[in-house]
Amino acid sequence: MPRTLLLLLEYDGTRYAGWQRQPNAITIQAVLEEALGKVAGQPLHAVAAGRTDAGVHARGQVVHVRLPSLWRIPAERIPYALNSYLPEDIRIRRAQLTEQPIHARYDACARYYSYTLSRAPSVFCRHFRWHVRYPFDPELLCAAAPVFLGTHDFTTFSKHNPAQRHSICTVTEARWERLCSTCWRFHIRADRFLYGMVRALVGAMLQVARRRLSIEDLRQALHQRNRRYASPLAPPQGLVLERVFYPEHLHVRLWDREDEQWADPPLCS
């Protein structure tokens, strides 16, 4: 049985057309597979836990690669080998070799995203925050988040995806954190996410914070399971895939104690 390589990846998605390989566009997958091919001396296929959209970032993307039998590079040397062929906006943080045929996407039991928005423009943060140019009520923003907790059909808050089997997701964490007087961060954890779901939720909560929708309107839109009731999507640059979780029996060991410090965000205050 071929060994599996697990990679913990971070990237700035600003100049990429998302994770998935596309014709006539530069993607994270294409760039990573080119680096893998140079290290392995043959083409290798990389599968990600989350297919992030154009302009979306990742701090904790997980990728699996089935390795050829002749692979001889130890796990601790793999990040150095791959990073030497990768641009500076894509980095391998850690690598793990396993005999188990772990699938980065289908074996994941939860994913954790953050979304950051700000009232103040910044040339240094423009690729990583949504600069909201209109006034909104932060208390209403925080009050809207618990609407999405629990198991729901999130059709209303997603983009159409014909390959999607169903739209049921279980959200176990949905809360806003105030970072400073002008900046807020949304934290959401669920067993799965639909295409465009987090951006749709943030866009809808902003409508509540602007008093264009009530919290009851938001709840009703969720229950309608109809994209006609959706709000405008939040832009991609504020969104980050923070972490992917796996069942303990798979022994995925890509994170350390430093990572745990942001894996459990504080309550909105």
C-alpha cells in the first residue's frame, strides 16, 4: 500500500483563482503540484480538505498526497524541500508520513474558518479584511451569529453547486470577536461547509447589523432553504481557513501547542 503524505499549508490567496486547478488560471493546487513534481521527479496529485475560492486565504489547509514507492525524503525535511520550489505566498508548515490512506477532505470531521472585517481602511490589511464603508451596530452583529448554531439546511446561504449531495451542516461554533475599536472577527466551526457559505453568512449578518434585516428575518431566511432570500456575499479577502479537524483514531499530528492557542477563540465581547 502506498504511503500518504499529509501537508499543513498556509497561503495568501490574493493572486490565485482558488485552490482547485483550472485551465488558464493560476491556482494553489497547480503551484503545489508543480513543486511536488520537482521534488518527486514525477507528477503527483494533491487533494485539499477545503476547496477555497479565489482570493480566500488559509492558515491551516490540509492536503494529502499518495507517494510513489521510491520516495525517500523524511517528514522533517519535506517542508524545506517543497518550500524551496514554492513562491513566498504559499508555505508548507508541517508534514507527516503515514501508512494509513487518509483522505484530507472526506476524513475531516470539522473545519474552522475566520472572517475579519474593519471599519477603518488600511493599505497593510486590505488583502485580509473587508473594509466596511457604511456604519453598522456591532451588538447586532454579535447577536445574529447564534442563529446559525445547530444542524440546518444552509441552501439559502450558499452558492449553487450541482455536485453537492445535500445542504445539511452542523455548526458547533459561530461567534464574533472584537479585535479592536474598528475591527471584528467571525469564528465558525462546522462539520462541513457549502460553496460560498461563510461569505453568505457574514453578508447576511452585516445586513442585520445595518438594520436592513431583523434577527427573525435571518432565522426565516435560513428556514426557507431558498437562495432568493440570501443577502449579498461578503468579499473573499476577509476569509481564512484556519484549521481542519480529524478523528483521533487517524492520528493526524500536524498541529502543536502554539496552534492550539487560536483553535478555541474567545467569546464576542
